[in-house]
Amino acid sequence: MKLCDESIKKDNTWKEKGFYIPSFDRDKMIKETVAAPEWVHFGAGNIFRAFQANLSQKMIEQGFDSKGLTVVEGFDYEIIEKMYRPHDNLSILVTLKADGSVEKSVISSIAESCILDSENESEFNRLKEIFSADSLQLATFTITEKGYSLVNAAGEILPAVKEDFENGPEAPKSYIGKVAALLYARYKAGEKKIAMVSTDNCSHNGDKLYDAVHSFAKEWTVGGQVESGFLTYIEDESKVSFPWSMIDKITPRPDDSVNEILKNDGVEELEPVVTSKKTWVAPFVNAEESEYLVIEDKFPNGRPALEKVGVIFTDKETVDKVERMKVCTCLNPLHTALAVYGCILGYTKISDEMKDENLVNLVKKIGYDEGLKVVTDPGVIKPQEFIDTVVNVRIPNVFMPDTPQRIATDTSQKLAIRFGETIKAYEASSSLDVKNLKFIPLVHAGWLRYLMGIDDKGNSFEPSPDPLLEKAQNFVSGIKLGETDKSKVKSAVLPLLRDASIFGVDLEAASMSDLVVDYFMELIAGEGAIRKTLQKYC
């Protein structure tokens, strides 16, 4: 059983082993899609294969569309060269259900895989051809929030971006520069309409994509490298739209236990590829069953009827409410709490943390007691139902190999939106008092303890990657376990706690810093102090 077109068509073992094999004529689908593409996706990672590609497959299989999609990789070309094309653009989706059952599907909806490389003439010309097609309706993105940034952590323009600004759209090197060049090709083909849809897990993602593309259009127009009408084209949402979206589906790194399931079924060549850019990619992706995708319905050139397969289309305000519900209250804050405390308590699986009574109580207090009081019901998804599913089904799923270490990545970039927005809502409320927040400050104190890089047993551990890790660690570098001088500790960490760019608010001005420091003093009392503190309050 090899993951390739011929094997899927001719080897009945796939179906005998319980794999879902789509029944549509794939050759016909590929031919139609290549001739008149409708949907292009940038970012060939796991979330795309588990979610967008599967949505496309459902559309074709259920007769709502006859075309699949084109996937484009613009960061790590080896993903296409070493994983997609050798497997005829097929992949395996293993859905890990909370009841312990697994669903195995072969994802066959990808008609074409492309490399976003302006130095490769044939690859880039093919993409320009796709972007010149009348039929193209949308381009979706999962390139991570960092993919839209044109500056580094210090706010300086990235060298490749600066070079692209100066040199124009002929052979750009930066990711968004290349995307902007493809839009310029679409403009020159007759100002054809398209929706550019970020489906990355970040706030107001459509604006982030628009701002990045608009910067190129503006610089190139001012510099005379493009026709003056290009900027007007990008700014005209009746021609080029940048809808907001909210996406939610957990797709951890492919797990060894899933590899074993597939190997025992007889699937060959399952070995992962680690690219020269350190991307870890396998022929399969494992994911949870739950998934949500809410998109602002703003598509100038029409769109596939994705509402038929579960996508919610609505207005921008509703997308914003759904996103805030998820990111600020019902999921992401709970994940961050589990990530921080999971790392310092020595956990390696989120699901194992949900067997810990203290941690379960902590996330319930944050979500139900503190967060739900200020959440706005978006109407299309009920907050109470969403958080019930998160707490009772999704994060306790023992078959989901997600880790606190993965979720702890970039925590400094997450605290402001995941907790700061709730604090602001309490400050703005006439009926709520910020001083009644007891568990969000406990997470802040836990993060300070996490920054020390010492677990509850006194052993060193390596904190997850974070652009501000070194800076933040400097504030706790002089603090040792067993420290009892509160004034010394407070003077050390107060400048960090006052940093609104990290916490969303100045915690001193919000009258929360003393409580955070008090919790932190308890957490550093010695070995075992983290557990004792959680037992005391949770």
C-alpha cells in the first residue's frame, strides 16, 4: 500500500483496512481544476491538509463542486518537492476522536502543487497563469501570523522586503512580495476580481494580509515599478477583498502512535521528511474531530458553496465576536494556562493535564467564572456550548498528542489578547471589578515562574521558543527558589508586569501586580511549591 495515485485506484486493501477513499473521478477533477482554477491555497502545512483540503474533498464528493484546489508553498519548497509530488499530491488524514476511534481518509482534492519561487521561471510563470484566470475566485492562506510581517522584532524592515520594495514585482524574494506580484499579474490581465482570505489563527487576519499587500502596492506605485492603477485595484474591495476569518482546529505534529496504526495497516514509505529548513513533514496528518471556520462573506468573484460542508459565512462584526470568544475566553486562554503550568509541572501531554484536578479547576475558573462574564455571544456559535466542548471533549482527548511545550511557544505574544482583553472588559464594566480576577493573575505568576526555566522538582528545562524569551527572562534571572524578600522580587519583576505590549494592560495600573507578585512568591517558595499553590487556590 503506497500512497500514490495508482495504488489508491487499484489496490482494494485501502478500503479493506478501513480507509475512506473518495469516489469521484480524480483525473477529471485535476484536468478541470488545472484548466480553470477556482481556489488557490498558500501554505502546505498540516492544518491545510486536515482542514481546507478536506473541505474541498467533501465539496467534490457531495457534488457541490467539480474542482479541487491548488496548493502553493512559499517558505519551504522541499515540502512540495519531497512530500507532495512524490505522493501524487495525496495525503492521509487520521482523525482522532475522543471516544478512542480513528477515521482514516485519503485526501485526494489537491489537483496541483506549486512552488512560490520567483527564481524558478516555470513555477512562477505557472502561478502567474493561475492568477490571470477568469475562473479564480479565492486564495486562502495558512502561513502563520509571522508570514504577514514585513519587519523584524525590532521593527526594522526585513532585508528581503526592503530589496523587493526597491526592485519591484519582477523577481521578489519575500513571501508577501511574491503574492503581491501575482496580484499584479491579475491586475494586468484585466483587473480581475478575487478574494484574498487569511485563515491563519490571528486576530483580524484579513487586515494583516491587506496591510502587507498594500505596503507593496504603495511602494511599487510610488517608485514607478507598477502601473498607477494597481494601488487603486488593491484598495477597491469590490475587486480585491481581504475578508476576516476565524479558524479553529488542532493539528499537532504527526504522532508516532498514528504512524504505527498506518504501518500495521500496511501503508509503506511513512518515514517523515525533515527539510533543510527544519520542517518536519510526514505523508499523513493527525487532527481532532472538532473544527470551526467562520468567514466574512465578501467574495467579489463568487465562491464555492462551502457552507454546504460546515463553513459559516457571516459579516465582519460576527467574525470578530467569534474570534474574540475563542481567543479571549473559551479556548486560547485555557490552552495557555495549561501550557505554562504543564511545562513547570513536567507534563508532556495536554490530555494528561486534564486528569489533574487542580489544572482542570484552574481552566474552568478562567473560562467559566472569569471569561464568560464578558464574552459577547456572536449568535452563530454559542459560547457556553463552545467552551463545554473544549473542556469536556477537545482538550481531554487522550488520543490527541498535543503538548504544553508546543502551545507555550511565543507566549509573550499571546498574553495580551488571551488575558488582556478580559482585564480591559472588567475595567470598562460598571458591574464588574478587576480586583475580583483571581485566576488570570495566577497564570501571569505561573508565566514568571516558567521563565525561570526550573520545574517544580527543581530540575532545569528549556522554555519553548519565544521572540521575547531572553528579554523576559532577564527580569527573573536574579531570583532563586526559596527567595523570601518580596520587595526585592517585586522590584525585579515590576517593569515586566507594567509592559502593556506583553500583558495588554499595565498590570500595576490595573491594580493586579501585587496579587501576581504574591502568587509568584508562593510559587518560588521551594521545590513542590507550584503544586502546593495550585492545591491552595484550585
